[in-house]
Amino acid sequence: MPSDPHAAFDRNVLEMIEHSPIGAVPRTPSYQDALGRLRVTHQIYANADHADGFVTVRSLAVRPVFHANNLDAWQAGTIEATALESNASIYDRYVATLPEASRAKAETQRAVVATPPGHHRKHGGVVAADPVHTLFLVPGAGANPGIPGNYLYGYVLQLTADPVAGGWAVLLHDRDDDAARCELPTQGEALAKLQEVIASAPFHLNELGALGFRAI
């Protein structure tokens, strides 16, 4: 089988992106053609931190993921959902890993990403248990770049406050309007899907169909 005539050049472009402080390469046709090939094969994404720059998937593969630090205890049933690490605390840990120059921009996203939904009440004013809405962040991109650091954000979400009715979903978003959703019947299946997502990162949102997600 003949070898790819572009392979060596494309590898060089990946290295140039990784060594550039803004993920940039020359604007000549040969480099732009290489960027097109690398985007189609999901080897690079638009850089969330530098307009017109790119970030390689292989560089994102070593970045940390973030979720409630006591998720395992909740899954095992040794703590209640109300004891899960808060979304604000998860977001704090994410921001702390970013370069100083990206932290201020990340803070502008906090209200959208880390703010939990409002309280839910039963009829008659009796406060019901709030549905679970726990944050996670993984490296990747969608039709739009991710949030600072090139992260997608999402939630493991309980669809109703009624524990009998049940119903769960795992949601993922880029920084704008591209999103994916997978609905599951039980908490255990939702958390198993989260682990599958984490193990698959980094990825583009349009790759998640293979994991049972649909675009929303």
C-alpha cells in the first residue's frame, strides 16, 4: 500500500503548532492545506485561547479532566448527592490549572458553566430534593472552540426531582451553541457513561455519536 505523501509534512505542522505560543503556522497554501487535512482527521482543533491558532489533540491528551472529587463515593452510595463537591469548587480547580493569561477569560464563563439551576419545590411549598446537576470538564472542541484551556464542559444531570420517576442525562457543550446529549435510565448508567466520555477525551463533539450521544 502506498504511503501518504503528506504524512511527513503534516507531522511537521503538528510540531510547529505545538511549539508556537499561539498555535500558528504560516499562511501559505501548503500549510493551509495541511491544516485542512488535520482538521478533517480530528488531529487539531481551533485554539480556544488564541484566535486563528490551533491546538493538537495529542497535546490535549495529557491535560487533566475535572469532576466532583467525591464522585466515586456518591456512586458507591456512601454519601448523598447533596455532599458532592460543588460545581463552583470543581470550576475553581479547573481555573487554577490554566495559564495566568487565560484565567480572567475563564472567569467570564463561570456564571454560565458553574452556576447550578434554581431550587425546585413540590406543590404546597414543600422543598423537594434538587435534581443532581454535577459539572465535569474534558479537553476537546465542538463546532466552536471550547472554553479557555480548550475544554468542553458538561453535566451529569438528573432529569426530575422525583427519585421514583428517575431518568438521567449526560450533556456536553462547547463555548457557544454546539452540544451533545445522551439520556440514560439510571444513575449508575449515567456515571458509567461519564467514565466512557472521560476515557475517550480529547474529542470533537461530532465524534460522540459512537458513544450514543445525539446533537442538540
